Amino acid sequence: MLLYVFEVVMRYGFGAPTTWSGEAVQYALAVLIFCALPDSTRRNAHVAIDIVPEALPPALSIWFARFTALIAAVACGVAGWIIAGEALRQLDRGLMTNAANPIPRWWITAVIALGFASAALHFLRQTAHRRP
Amino acid sequence: MTWAAFLILAIGLLLAILFSGAKVFVGFLLLNIVGVLVLIGPRGFGLFSSSIFETATSPTLVTVALFVLMGEILFRSGTVDVLFTSVDRLVGRLKGRLYVVSIALSTVFGALSGSAVAVAAMLGRSVLPLMQRRNYDTRASAATILASASLAPIIPPSLLAIIVGSLADVSIAGLLVAGIVPGLIFAGLTLAFIYLRGGKMPPPEAAASDKTVLRTILDMLPFLLVIFSVLGLILLGIATPSESAATGVVGALIVAALFRRLSWSMLRDAIASAVTIAAVILVIVLSAKLFS
């Protein structure tokens, strides 16, 4: 937020736009999302359509919740694994971001992979929950 | 397998996952992984990774996070209570005046928060109990609040407009500005429906506040700063939608400070809540991008 306000002031106040503030905000957004993903998973804050599980008897609903947590763990685990592979490939090739001030692309890709992998572990933990 | 069959199967699989109660982002993520594997094979993993990388670093989506933060600061600082009192005071002695108050409040809140859920929660906590205490029809009260909360995704700043714009590659600034007139028309139609639907209307009553009209209007003026720092700067061509969201946050902080509601603990709670809400929304968008 501060970087964007700084950019507006520099551009319209001083006629001196920066090349780095927008890029820094974009990288910060990716880091923010994937650092928050494991925590929002731990707190079960994600959006879900729960019409069907709510209509089921409690015992069945628990097994449904465990099943969907397992699906989520697999999806996040596989996504994390794929993206981690991509991060290693980027590191190996020395790929940089396509920007005015490039940074190694794997820095951000590795954070994304770690976010998904950590979320997968939280979903896996939720498969043992005794409540839906 | 033909394209049509694959598409039907993909949508069927997605709906099955979503209605099973799985998290929405998981449905899209799984479908994208399966889709890439079936259609391209492991060679498509790079495409999958790039799609997530490019979306997670999209300047458009920064707007969502910042608008959420702006709304959180206004709601958590309690400055919206000032708006509630002011709008309540400005609505005159009318039959069923709390219906009018809730629609007017939703219109104003819609211009300060892009989330229908936030507005519905706010009105559900503040206006609905008041309506029930005053023997308003609960069903009509809830319907009014839910219908008028739906103004938030239409009136700018709208999170929905930004998400639709980013997925469909349409001008975000254009979409935001285009919501003003339809939003006001929708507010007018909701109001007309309440009065034309028939049914018993509660008798006219006085506002809870006894402040003068001039004082009430003066109390509302700081909120124009927030609206200007978002819409004004876009219309004047000074800021992009993302930057205007950042200036909107500054506007919200100034308004909170003007009403002496700015504190570190409020700011910490607002940021923590905004990060969670933004992450939950954005992880769905970035999981769905390749599918779109």
C-alpha cells in the first residue's frame, strides 16, 4: 500500500515515476498469498459449498469431511511438487523475472511451492479430525 | 475423446468436487492438474506453474487485497457507526423508515466496501436486531438487507468487478466506473419494491439521534475523502485501479484518525483479517485462472 502511494506521489508530485515499486508490490502479493495459505488452511477459513455435507447425518458428514480433506491434501501436495520441480528448473537455468528490475524467478516460485506443500500437510492433519 | 465430451466431463467433475464440500480452490486446482495431465502430459506442468505464478503476481489482484484492507479499516475502526447514525438521522419520519435506512446504508457502505458479505454482516448485526425490536416483519427485513447488501458488488469499489475484469481481460477502471448508475438504479428499485409490495408498514418514528441536519452532513463529509481517493483519482486519470485502492486505504486511515478511532491494535486486527480474506479469495482466482 505504501509503495503504491509512494509511486502515485512520485509520478504526479515529482514527475519521477519509479520502475521498481509496482514490481515489488506484485512479488509481495504472491508472498502474502502463499504465506497466508497454510494459516487459512489451518483455521479452515477457505470457502466451500457445504449444502450436501450439512444435509448428511453427523457420522457420515465426518467421513465426508475427511474424504474432502484428503482430496485437498493430494491436490495441494501434487501442486506443490509440480511447482517445486519448476522452481528447481528455474534455479538450474538461472531464469529471471520478466521485469525492468529482474529477480531470480525461483525465489517466488519456491514460496508458492512451500505454501502449497504446507497447506497439504494441514489438510492431511484435518483427515484425522473427529468433527466435520 | 472429443472436446465437447471432455468439457462436459470436466465441468461434471468440478461440480461433483465442489458439491462434495471440498474447498472451492481445491476443485479448480485438481481439475487443472488432471486437465494438464490428460491433455498435455507432464510437459504441461510448466504451463500450470506459470499460470499460478503470473496470476499471483498480477497487479490487478493487488487491488482486491487493498480494497479488502480499506473495508476492514473502516469497519473495524467503528467509523461506520458514524455513518449509521448520520443516515438514520437524515431519513425523515416515514412509514417503515428502517427499510429505507438499511437500503441507504447499503448504498453508502457499498461505496466503502466491495464485499456484499461485509455489508450484510454489518447490517445484520446493527439494523436487523433494531428492526426486530420494533416489530418489523423479519422476513421482509432480512430480504431488504440481503437485497441491498448485493449493491456492494455493483457500486465501486467492487471486488467482483476486479475479479471478472482480471479473468476476462476487461478494463478494471471501466468496470468500476460502470457500476455507479446501475447501483443507484438497483437501490431505487429495491426501495420501490419495499413500498409497492403491500403488507403492513410500521408507523413513522423519529431517528435515534437528535443531531442537527447540518452537523449530520458534516459528520459524513470525511467519507467523501475515501470515495474521492478511490473513484476520483481513477476518473481524473491520476491513479490506476490498483493505486487507487492504496490511496483508498490511506483515505480510510485518515477518516479513522479524524474520528479518533485509529489505533495500533485496530490496525493490526484489520491487516490480519484483510490478509486472510484476500488470501482466501485470491487463491481461488489463481487456481481457476488456467481453467478459464
